[in-house]
Amino acid sequence: MRPIPQEPDVSCAPTACPFCRSPNVTTASEKVDSSAYWRCKACGEMWNLARLRTSANRYNVDPRWK
């Protein structure tokens, strides 16, 4: 029997945008949990903390130019 994967602890709001590091982040959700999406007011990026931690995206892969 395989263990059930634990969901990451995302109970608190992010303190800064993971892309531009601006502290101006907001959410439209009334309840902050792992399904909440966050938007940076400075750069306009939108993300979900749980998905950002578990999936590769254009920001955490090898850079094209080294």
C-alpha cells in the first residue's frame, strides 16, 4: 500500500511575489488555502503556491543563456 501524499503547508499568505519579489500580493479568495491563487500587483503574475512548488514552469527551469 502506498502512502497518501501530504499536501504542502500553504496556510499562510505569501510575503512576496516569487517572480519579482514585490511585497504587493493579493488574492480574490475569501479563504486562504492550497487552492488560493495569488496575484502580484507589481508585475501582474498570478500563481498558486502548491502548484508552484510541485511543477516546473518557465521560471524554475535551466536558463536558456548561461
